[in-house]
Amino acid sequence: MIKVVKYNSMWPQIFQDEAAKIKEALGDNCIAIHHIGSTSVSELSAKPIIDILPVVFSLKDVEASNANMKKLGYEVKGEYGFMLRRFFVKENTFHVHVFEQGDPEIERHLKFRNWMISHPEDRMAYASLKEDLAKKYSDDRAAYCFGKDKFVANIDEKAGWHGIRIVKALTEHEWSTLKKFREEYFYKHKQLPDPYINLLNDPAHVHLVVLKKTDIIGYAHIEIYPDNKSVIHFIFISENKRNKNIGSELLKFIEKWLLSRDFKNLYSKISPETLGFLQKNGFQDMQFNNAVGNNHEKFVGKLLT
């Protein structure tokens, strides 16, 4: 059940006590720990959950600390739908979001928190919104979260965070938009059916959307193979957002995510729409041997380092 309560003056101390334990559990890999989310903002109503953001040198090395986190009572959730994050939950009282140094999500969370602390009108508006959403969607966590998206995105921009966000497709709006992208830009002019349309929920197929505020401006579809290989089937940026380096940011994000999962090779079928872009980003002609596919198809690829 979603429950929003009035601000509790004990929340900062509760954070400090728990953060000290988490820092010890993560060891020398931990650079800093931040209190984020609504409980970090004085006088802001919130769900009574302490959100904690540790910053680490290496995200991959967090796995070695899973046993220590379990001893503290945490459930290990892995990425849990949010790529390049490690997530831990304790009795639905503490949510720990671990990010590697340099991840733009760190800056976004801190800018949002600091803005809400110093701008009481926005703080009051956010509290009112959350209270209304909690009443309307008391048993629907997803609807509650999505109901905040537009407000949060506007605060991000006011606070000086103007980046993009890259997330897995989860909402109905995201799925319908990516299907439209696929039809309009990859299949309509070829007059061919979409061969992957029945695989959209297959765990071997990862679908990413690129968000600017709440607008979907890009999309990528990656297929994962069990032998540390991966293939980009589609990578796309809206026409009015091209030539702004967003495509390269998306590709770097994909490569970093694959490296965090120990993938060594990234391939893509040669297509006139993306070949030049991929070559500019280090892709070269490369043989892709796929036991279940057509090995005569031509690919470009790169070794991930």
C-alpha cells in the first residue's frame, strides 16, 4: 500500500546510522553516501522509506559486498529494472541505490534534492501531488510513480539538470512509442513484417528508451546471446534530436552496461540507416557466428574494453 506521511525529524539521523553500516559493508569501494528522495528534504511529506545512494569506484565490485549487505538484513535485487544500478531493500524501510562514480543519475538526484530543500513553493506542490496520488493509487505503486514523472522532470530542468535518461521500456506509453518507431522507421518503407514483434517481452531482447524530460526521443533494441555476444538490432534517435551527440551517448551507455555484465563483443547487422554512425563509433566489419541464425548476413562489430 502507498502511504505518504508528514515529515519526520528523525529521518536524517536514521539515515546517518544506516549509512555508516552500509559504508562498512561496501568497504573501500565506497566513495560517498548520500541521503536522497523525499525523506532527505526537511518538511516534505514522503513515503516512510529512507532512500540511500552510495557512490562506488566499481559497480562490478559491489557483487563482492552482497554477503555483507545480507548480514545487515538487505535483500539483493541486482539492477531491478534500472540499468547500471545495484539495488538493495531492507524491510521496505531502506532502499539503497548504488551507482558508479560519474553516473549522471547521481547528479540528477542531488540537484533535485537540493532544489526541493531551497524552494518551499515547489516542495509544497510536490507534497500535495504525492498525497493526492497516494489516495488515488493507494494499491498501485507503478501508477503512483508514473504520476510524479512530469513534475519531477520539470524540477530536474529547473535545478539545472538537462541530460537524457536511458531506461528499459516498462510503461504502456513507452511500449506503444517504440512499436511506432519500429514500424515507421524500419519496416514501413521496406514493406516487411516486424520479425521481432512477438519477442518484445523475451528476456533475451532488451529494449531501451531515451527520455528527454518525459519525451521519448530514442530507442535501442539489443539481443543478448549466452556466449558473451550481443547484437544491436535497432538504434534510433528522433529526427529533431539528431546531431546532438545523443546517439553516441546511447551507444556508450549500451557498451558500459554490457561490460558490467562481462560481455566482450557487440555486433550489428549492416544497414544503410546506421552503418555510418556505427563506423564513426568504432565498429568495423566483423564475422558473427550464430548457430541459430543466418551466418551469411554481414555484420559490423567491436570488442568492448
